[in-house]
Amino acid sequence: SGDDAGAVRGGGAAHAEHGPDLPHARALAPEARRRGLLLLHAGMQILLVTNKRDHTSDHSLLVDSFDLVARVNGLESLDSGATGTRTDLAIVMPGFAYFRRPHEELHFPALRAAWRVIFSRIPSPTLGPSAAARLAGLTRWSLTGPLLAAECAGLTTVHEALLLLIRAFPTARIYALGDRSTLTRAPAHHRTAEKEDSLLQHLLDSSPLTWLNP
């Protein structure tokens, strides 16, 4: 439906319809808003930092030079000290693996300071976005749209994040920093592995996505 075109929609009673303007953005169109996300002029550069921890060189200056920096799940990429300090947008899969981790590893201060936190839809009465938001002390957060959630069922959070960024920011240039081999899962154990591989290749071939190897 048209409601899902922006790839995200509000979630939770405490969700604010419009978050604050991005502090680092260079080319915003503040009058153009869709589902609480600012539409960006062509040329805006967005970086998704994946959760590779053992970077062999420091990419902090590169990462922090982007107009918007996105990270996923527990924001593990911050642990390396080699991928900058900014988290403007966080895309989080609040499933069992997320809740079982020690709280100090989930970077709650960075989540609370982010411009926007977007949770994947998890159909669980005890886990899921609302529980994760309460745990992190968030007052603003969003949900992925239902069509995107259905399309991304079973995929990694990185794949979902890439689709969300491409669709929510259609005039921006999207980059990803990380080791692509960490996204490869054995087909014998993961029934969506082939779908994930073909989706990533399709995005690289047909969308404004560039993968930066660490």
C-alpha cells in the first residue's frame, strides 16, 4: 500500500511523529517529510556500518564524514574503535538473540542519542520492539512497515537495513562498510541464504549501493 512506501511507520505510544533534524546533514529539505523521515536531496551520502569487530585499520574519519551513519542491532561496530562514534540511525532486530546479550553490550546511550531507532517487527508477546524500547529507555522509535517486514522475513538485519535505507531515502547514495563474508550463511542451515546472496547482488547491481571493504 502507499502507507508502506516510506518503509517505516511509527511504533509505540511514546513514539514522536517527527524526530529532530539530523545534526550532521548537509542538504536537507526540511519541508518534505514522509512518515517522520526527512526526504533528502540527491547527493546525500548515507553509510551503513555492519557489525564486523576486528577492523585492521581505522575508518573513523571516513565514517564520521558521511551525512548520515546507520548501524544495526547491538551497534557492535562501535566496539572496534575503528568506525567512528556517530550513530544517527539504528536498525534493530529485537529477537531472542538481542535480549539474551548483556545490557552493557547493547550501547543504550548511543541508541538514546540517535536521531531515529527503527525496530524490525517481531511477533512476540514478551520480546519485540516495545520491550526493547523499554529496556533501552527510548522515548522515540519506529517500526519497519508491514510490507518490508514481510519481504525481509528470515533475512539478516543488514539485508533489511539496506532495503529500508534505499527505499526510505530514494535520492541518497547508500554505502555499506564491512566484511561481506560475514553475511554469507550456509544454505544447509539457513533456508534464506540463497535469497540473501541474490538480494545483495541485486542491490549492488541495480541500486545506488556501493560496498566498501574494510
